[in-house]
Amino acid sequence: MNLHEYQAKEILRRFGVAIPPGEVATTPAQAEAIATKFGTAVMVKAQVHAGGRGKAGGVKFCKTPADAKEKAAAILGMKIKGLTVEKVLVTVAADIGSEAYVGIIVDRASKKPVFMVSAAGGIDIEEVAAKTPEKIRYHPVDVRYGLQTYEAMQLGFFLYSDVKLARAAAKVMQQLYAAFIASGCSLAEINPLVVTPQGEIIAVDGKMVIDDNELDRRPDIEALRDESSEEQSEVDARKHNLTFIKLEGNVGCVVNGAGLAMATMDLVKYYGGEPANFLDIGGSSNPEKVVNALRIITEDSNVKAILFNIFGGITRTDDVANGIVTATKANPLKVPLVIRLTGTNEELAMKILTDNGFTASKDMDEAVRHVVAIVKGEKAA
Amino acid sequence: MSIFIDKNTKVVVQGITGRDGSFHTKQMIEYGTQVVAGVTPGKGGQKFEAVSPRGEAIMVPVFNTVEDAVKATGANTSVIYVPPPFAADAIMEAAASGVQLVVCITEGVPVLDMTRVYPFVKERGVRLLGANCPGLISPGQSKVGIIPGRICAEGSVGVVSRSGTLTYEIVYQLTRAGIGQTTCVGIGGDPINGTNFIDCLAAFEKDPQTKAIAMMGEIGGTDEQEAAAYIKQHMTKPVVGFIAGQTAPPGRRMGHAGAIISGSAGTAAEKIEAFEAAGVGVARRPIDFVDLIRARLK
């Protein structure tokens, strides 16, 4: 789960990181009021779960409250990578002396949280990593001991030769690490970490991504979820324990298992079709899941045909068949349905489907070719 | 022959009395796996009843701890079906109790838990498979986990995969075409897992029965690229690979850390290119495995 900048900053502040004051606005008038209260130049920043906000025009410097109102009006409602901006953070603009990058990610290769720090921070940090990798220091942390002071100091001195700054940076590293562990993060980032002309170290932007598997034991973090900033069909699917991602095509796909779901979409594309979605109904499916899956898919008016591809292992194919029958009785489908299922209880599933007027294939390749032919108008349903 | 498990594998099931644990224990015993013990704290002394492939009733003793189970039965492999909040502890308990292989089926284990578990297991010289994996099967000998037994057949192809149902799909297509397997291993899709592609490739390379390897990867991370580099340098046996997610849309990625650490977006195109550069046969569709593997077995 992604946190907004303002939420990540709130957490970092609790762990002691110095961050310029800021408040969230949902209207231009609120943005103006906040800027008036601060009585100084502010930044107005789009709060949306996408990278590249600045480059998309979602981050603006504002000299006056009137300016903040105007810029907020432009940013609110703007679309960044398909997501509508519903909130802006209005924050005191910092005087920037230098910009560093500090990030932690759980690294697959070392199987540890790894610090990455660079004195060349800012929005072009990925380019720095690609072109001048020597400007980035990597440091894996053994979680059983945590980040020791000497390690934090090594990182601090990599950023600043001045001992006072190095010490202050080391403290930020330890605070960031503590926030990372306590919040169940898979990623936490301060970029830029700024040294002001007065020699203070402050975090001007912060990002946190929470491991979804942590949310059950961290209700305080789960409470930060902002459903208004997500695709509504994806929110709906999650509530019914389905994994759904909306795409642009016209072949609706219902599959069990993420790997098979991706392979099914790939095969649709291979035969010249375009998948309308990724949808994984998961392992132990009950008929109710299938009903919800069909409802969510058919709400997308682009969908011209629906493909079921079920390989029953834990999933019982008769449960899926019952779900299809129940769902289509309650809400008759307006688009053709192609069913492929094989595996656990397939004889029973085939009987349920045949008794209710459906046909089904046992072969994945054949079913995908069939559904693509239908949407291309080459074959009747 | 086979890798990691064979007919002598003696299994202890952690979470044997739970919903998933009891169902899959019955399936394993029905397949012929030697399930010698179960563990559920507080249910020590009970018996778990199942039916062998020959139709005999089997009574599996249940213990309070893995330590007790191993001491009493000589179990050398553990399989874990406990809920996610208890999985990390269950893995460590197994690794500390003297088994050589721990297979964790549980899905949804927090990744920070795995950063603690991994060094614990490694330091004890124990192999961990998973978490969030379907387990493994050596057809005709033993299955540990949830891979359906009837889709497999004995043969000479080693299978290793990051996914669950996609593995079943491809194994099923191989079996239908008359191509059997030595061992099918699901390594799981979590960011930190105990056993990776390279571990399995190295084991298949050493296994005299295995003549060719089918591997299924997915988008994300760089495991497949590292496996490709390993294949190029160390493998004499032919490998055929597939990458799921060729059409997955680029994510609305947050932050820069992911791209900085891997130097890669983990796209299907990058992985397929790495396969091709390493001389790995690339299956564009699941069904392509059949012809590509068959050609390499000749």
C-alpha cells in the first residue's frame, strides 16, 4: 500500500525527522488559508499515488496566498498517470543549499533492507544511479541488530565531510530506519534530504510503501488507506478478496493464480486480442467470488467477451461453475462467455455447466483463440 | 532420481489439524508421501487419520512441538500450513529442530519477517522452500505441498517455477504430451524466498536422471536474469524458459529505490533477452514447452 507524501512525513516527524510545516487542502480556498497562516512562500504539491509528480506539473512554488490558491486550483482535479488529484499538500518552501538522497528498500538479492544514499539527490537520482553508480553508497542492514551508530556514521560521512552535518545525517538514517521497521515498509525514501543555507538538515519530500502483508497487524497504518485515490473497481475487488487491475482492452479475464492470469493475458495478446483486465480469484474460491468477479468485469463497458481460465488445484472447479450459473441467473450476461476449466472436480463442473446451457473447453490455447475470434467478429459466440 | 525429496523423505506437517493442513496431508499420504508426524501445539498425543495409496488406514501421531516430532519419528522434512502471523516462527522452529528441508506453503508472510528468518535458516544449513509456494513433487516418489499429483508423471524433465497454477498448467501440458518429470519445484513468488532458480538449476544439473529443465519466471526483480547468467556459465543441460507478464502494464511506481537497486525495470522483454543470450529456449506460449523440450530430449 502506498502512503501519500503528507502521511509519510507525519510518520517521519513522529520519529524525529525535521520536516517543514505543511497541511492538506482539498479546495483552492483551503490552500490559500493555509498559505496565509504560514505567512511565507509555500509549495503546493499534488498528493497522488504516482511517481513523476513534479515533471507532470503537480508541484508548484507559490510566493503569495493568492498564488497558492491559483496553483491549487490548477493542480486539484489534474490527472497524473491516470489518477485524479484530490488533495494537495501546502508546505512551507524550504531554502535549499544542497540535496541528498536517502532510501531504504527490502532487497531481493541480499535479502535485507538496504540503504542507498547519495549526495546527488533530487528528481534525477535514477539517472545518477545509471550513469555514475560510484555516487551511490549501498549498505545492507542485518535486521537482527538494526542500524548501528557506526554504520549510520559511515553513511553520514559519505554524504557530508563536515562532522556536524555527518552526525545530523546519521541521526536521520537511524530515524528513517526506525520508521521503516515500525511501519512495516517495503520502501521508504527521503528525496531530497536538504541542507539549508543555515546548516540545518531537513526532509523536503518523503515516500513510504507498506508491505500489504503487514496491514493485518498494523491497523493504524491500514487506517491511512485513501480509497478516493485508487481506481474504484480495484477498491471494490479488494473488498471481495479479488486482485483486479483495470486495463484498456476488451477481453475480460477471470483466472485463478497470478502467474496463470498473466500468462492468459499474454496469450490473448499473442492471438491478437487485448485483455480488459487482470483478475485473480485466488486459491480457495467460493461461488460468491465468481459472482463478484463477473459483476466487476461487466461494469466495464469496453468488455466485449469474457474468458474464464481455471486450473483447479486448491480451487474446486465445481465452485467456479456454480458461481458462473448463480451470477448469470441473477444478471444475464450481455456479452459472450468462453469457459476453460480443468482440474479438481472437473467432471462435476462440466455437468453443472452443461445442465445450465454452457459449454466449456479443457484446453487453454483453444479457449483463448476462441474468445479472441469472437471479439474480432470472426466467430459467433 | 530427483532433487530435494524422494521416496525416503519423512515429513512432519506443521498445522496438521488446520483446514488447509489436514486437507493437504490427506492428499500427500494418498499420493504415497511418508508423512510421519504432525504438529499442533496443545494437540500432542492425538492421531491424525488418513488413507494410504493402497487403501489402508494410516494414523499419524500429532506432537506439541517440532522438536518432539523429530525426536520421536526421525522426520527430515517439514511442511508448513500455519496462518501468516505464525509462519516466521514455524520456519525457525523447524530449522532449529533438525530437519534438513522446510517447505512453507503459507501465503502472506510479511517480508520483514523473512529478513529475520532467512539468516536464521542459512546459519543452520537448512534448505527453505518458499514461503508462498506450492511446494514440490518428485513424481512416483513423494510430494510435499499442494501440487496436484495426478497432473505429473515420472520422467526426465526438471521443472522450476515462481508461480503456482501456471506451473500446473505447463506440467499438465507436458504430461499430456507424454513428457514426464524428475521433480517439479515451486519456489514461490515472494520478494525474499529460501530457494531460488539457481539453487534448483544447480541441483538439476547434478541429478543424473534430469535431462532437460523447464523454468517459468515472471516480471519483477532480476532473478531470471541472474539465472540466465548462471545457465550460460555452469549448465550443460538444456533449459527452456517462459516469462509471464509480457503484456502487464508498467506500474505507477512510487519512489526511485526499486530502479536504483536493480538497475532494471524487471520487464518481460529484459528477461527474455537474458534467456536468449544464455542459449535458453524461449517458450512464447505455455504450449510451446512441449515442442521445445521434446526437441532437446532427443
